Amino acid sequence: MSYFLTLHPSSLNLRFYLSVSCFTTLTNLFPTTSSQNQLNITKQTQKHLISLIKSCSKKTHFLQIHAHIILTSLIQDPTISLHLLSRISFSPFRETRYSRQIFDQIPNPNLSHFNTIIRAYSISNSPEQAFFLFKNMRQKCVPTSPLTCSFAIKSCIRFCSLIGGVQIHARILRDGVQACRVFDEISQRDTVAWNVLISCYIRNQRTRDALCLFDNMNSEENECKPDDVTCLLVLHACAQLGALEFGEKVHSFIEEHGYGDAKNVCNSLIAMYSRCGSLDKAYWVFKGIREKNVVSWSAMIHGFAINGHGREAIEAFEEMQRRSVLPDDQTFTGVLLACSHCGFVDEGMMFLDRMSKEFNILPNIHHYGCIVDLLGRAGLLDQAYQVIMSMEVKPDSTIWRTLLGACRIHGHVNLGERVVGQLIELKAQEAGDYVLLLNIYSSVGNWEKVKELRCFMKEKGIQTTPGCSTIELKGVVQDFVVDDVSHPRKDEIYEMLDEINKQLKIAGYVAEITSELHNLAAEEKGYALSYHSEKLAIAFGVLVTPPGTAIRVAKNLRICVDCHNFAKVLSGVYNREVIIRDRTRFHHFREGHCSCNDYW
DNA sequence: GTAGGGTTAG
């Protein structure tokens, strides 16, 4: 029997014991299995062996057990090998090198094996090995657990590896396990470490914290400064938040540090300015790019589209072709978006047709989303439904929700109910969907159904998202919720809102009540609407900014008809440009008018 | 071989 050949070449200790002293003892101690290659183990043998391993208190004894396990190929049994590894790693006679020998003999180490050996290394004199094994797990496609990460990070801290810690940190966040505290434990943070943290914050919708980190990086005590990648990340956060002033600050930083020539930075600036409703500045940046690529054009087209400048978006699309820049799928998303936001039904359908025929780009779910929105808002609900049913991509919850939004606009009860049914079937229904259905019922005055659905929602404990509007003042984003009383200047804000309401009534503003959910008397409804979060944010804007300054508000949900009218009349009476970005689009108001097709 | 990164429906 050539059992020596089955041994790992490095396991000299074991060779020694096997060849010199223990072999006879071992075979007497344990009945060996007949074949070394076939693992044939009963539950009882396993149990017996494990209790032996556990009770083993001397190294010599342990060595004997180990030798036997190798000899009988029982090392292939994952439970036995784990106990063996665990005992040698955390016993009074522990020795990391020996742990490693055993680990290397295990044919297919699993998560528990890795956790054990990584833990052993993390408290040993060679903690860097823990990190290498952690990386090894990825290469071998062994999934990691929070425990693994915790040991691996500890080891990185012990051998002062920033790179290691950052890599594990990124992986933890990618795997959805929160461990931002790790960052604080890194002694030497470089720009990349900061950038990773910012990126993770943005991915986890903590955009405001991302902006704070930019400021922290920029502070005097901090040695490593933001670089071009930091700027890209932070611009993205500004765009999401609608934080224009902060975005401008980042823009100045970019210019000061000479990042302004980088095309990716410029493209991000275009996106940031357009998503903050500052189309002029977006266009200014766009014009400054010498060699505009497809991303620059797409970003600009998208910017025109979301700001309600559909004609310019389409012109830009034509211009880019004259300049021989080939459009891609995202360019068409922008073009179709322009059509949807401006109600260009025929053109939208034509572009959908052209993109595959002329440009060989197959429409994706985003393109169909625009088309469904376009048809739905135009009141062509059946046609929109047909598009969903006929498209080659599987409809997702978002696309059904788009159609549901259109059902609300047009008070389409039957289709609305069917769409909610589809969402429930997809198991993707959200509180907001039921709210839209409530809106549909109340807009047609079906209070019976409203009551029924409200009861259902109460029974099921469905929590609706509270409406929240934000407005930025001197680079700080401020929140307002419905009937907000938490603001330090709440008295002034409510006073201002009352004053605004008086002025607007004189100008002919009447509270629009169909969108309100409750079956209240008209007067009460008017009252219930008066403290919507966007109105509070606007009142705050009027209060704290000098006359003539544009008021920019971002809202997490859809703006209601009444607030829309309120802002429209206000833009004329107070001579203020009002820009409200809600969940689905921008609403620009100037001199008593709305730049898009009014509410829709 | 060297982390983090540009435009994307509602």
C-alpha cells in the first residue's frame, strides 16, 4: 500500500509520524476501510471519530488521529475534516502551520473550512494569509459569509493592509452586508478608499452622506483630496438629489483641478445639470466639449427630453448624425423620452420603428417604457396595453406601473384594476400601486371602492410612502413632509403659505379636489390639500430666497394636480421660475405657464 | 496583473 503517495508533499510531520512511530498504533486503534479510494463511512464511525477529535488534549494523540484520517481517506468527509481542522486551530496545542497542512489536504474545502482557517490566521502571526485565502475563496467560487469577512477584515487591520480592507469592504457591501464602520478602522485612508465608500453610499441610496464625504475629503485635516473619480461619483449623487448648488461647487472643484477636459467628467456634468433642471448650464458644458462622443450626445438629448424640450432633443439627434456620431440604444431612450414628455405620439412610434430597421438596435424595456408612457399619457390606453402584450421582452413591474399611472390620469377603472392584478401576479405590487388605484376610484367618485380598498390596505398592514419634498439652500438639502411641523422656521413657513394662498386665490387659483382621496366636503378637501410637502417647500423657497430666484423642488412621489396648478399660478403671481422634479418628470413653470403639456 | 468611474423608461 502506497499511502505515502496520497500525502501532501509538505506534510513532513505527518510523514514522519506515519513512517516512524504511529502506524501500528493507528491501525490497532481504528479499523481501516478496505479501499483507500472509496470513502465508506457509517454515521457511527463518524460520530466516534468526532468525539475522539474533540476530546483529544495532546498533540501526539492528535497526530495519530490525523494520520489515521489521511490513511483511511476519511479526510474526504467534510464533517470529519472540519472537526480536525477546528481542533488543531483552536486547541491549547494549536499551530497555524499545522492547520494549514490539514487544510491543504482537504480535497474541496467548503465555507466552514475556509472560515476556520481564516479565523486561525487572523489571530496568528501571519494574518496576511487570511486575506489571501479570502481571495482564494472567490477564485474557487466558494461563497463568503459575514463571518468570513469579519475575520478577513480583522486580519487586514492587523497587517495594516488598506488595499485588502478596501477590497473586502467593497465585497461586503456588494453582498449587502452593512459594515461601513470598517472604514473608520482603516488607519491610512487613500482616495480610492474614500471613493469606494462614496460609491457604496450612492448604491445604497445614501446620497446625502455621499455629499458629506466629499466635504470631509476636502476639509483641511484630510490629506488625500478628491480626484476625478470622486467628482464623477459625487456629481451622480447631486443629480439624484437635485442638489444644484452642490453640483456647482463640484464643478468649480473640477475646473480648479484641471479635470474639466476629461470627457467622462463633462458628460457627468451634463447629466447633473439637466437632472437638476439647469438645462442652460448642461448645454453650456455640452458646447464646450470639442470631440463629442455618443455619450455626450445621449446625455444632452436626455437632458433636453426630461426638461420638456422635445423639439431640441430631436434636433440634437439629427445633428449628431450629420456629425457622423452613431446613436446607440441609450440615445434612443433619450429620443423616445423626448417624445413621451412632449406628447409626440406619431414621432415616437416612428422612432421605435426606425431604431431597429435603420440602426439595427432592438428596443429594450426602457424604450418600451417610454412608448407605453407616451401612449398612456395621450389617452391611448388600449394601444399601450397592446404594446406591452406584444413586446418581445417580458413586461416588468415598472412597465405595468407606467400604464397604471396613465389609468389614473384618464380615470380608467377597469384597466387599472387589471394592471394591479398583473402586478400582484408578478408579486411586485407596492403600496404606491394601491394608492394609484385609490386615486382612480376617487377621481371617478367611486367612494364605495375607495372604502373597500382602504379597508383591504389596513387589514394587510400596507404602509404607504410619505410624500417628501426637498429644496436646496446654500448647498444643504432640506426635507419637507406633509403637514411638516419639524422645521425650525415652521411658523414663518405656514404664515408664508397662508399669504401665498390668499394671493393665488385673487389670481384665480382654485383648489383642485378630484385628486384628493377622502370623500370630504369641497371646502374640507381644499384644506386637506393645502399642506402638501411641495407647497411647504415652495413656501420655504419664497421665504428664504431673494425675489426672482428660481425655486427648485424635488419630490419622491408624483405631484398632484392641485400642487401643479398651485405652482403654475404662483410662477406668474410671484414672478418666480418654479421647477418641480417629481418621481416621473420635470414640471417647469414660468410666468403662469407650464412648459410641457401641462399636468400630463 | 493595480481598487473607485461617463449617458439609461417610471
